[in-house]
Amino acid sequence: MIDIDYGNVKIYLKDLVEKENISISKLSRLSGIQISQLKRYMEGNIQRVDLSVLSRLCFILECEIGDILKYEK
């Protein structure tokens, strides 16, 4: 089997949260997302992206999905 580097998708939620100067507890309260789940997203420690979570984050942070997720070769 040939190894192919398909690149990966990076999560930039931590950078965005720091830029917007919002605490993780406030983000959790406003979005209804558990702090533990937000921490996994902020650490990039997830395997499957939940579209509902992304929708909530985009709404609260007034951003686009592309501000949170980026494909890197």
C-alpha cells in the first residue's frame, strides 16, 4: 500500500477564543457546550467534528467555519 499524505484539518478555536478575549466558561454558558468538549476542540483533540457545535461556536463568536477549521497540506 502506498502512503499518501492527504494533509489534515487544523482547529484554530483556541486562537479565535483568545483573539475575541472570551473565557471558556463564558463560551460554554453562551453556547450550551460543555467545558470538557470545548477544551477538546481547543486542544485539537477530536476525531469527528460535530456540525451543531460548529454552528453554535460560529454564532457566538460571530465567525465563519473557515475561521475555526483550516485544511493544511
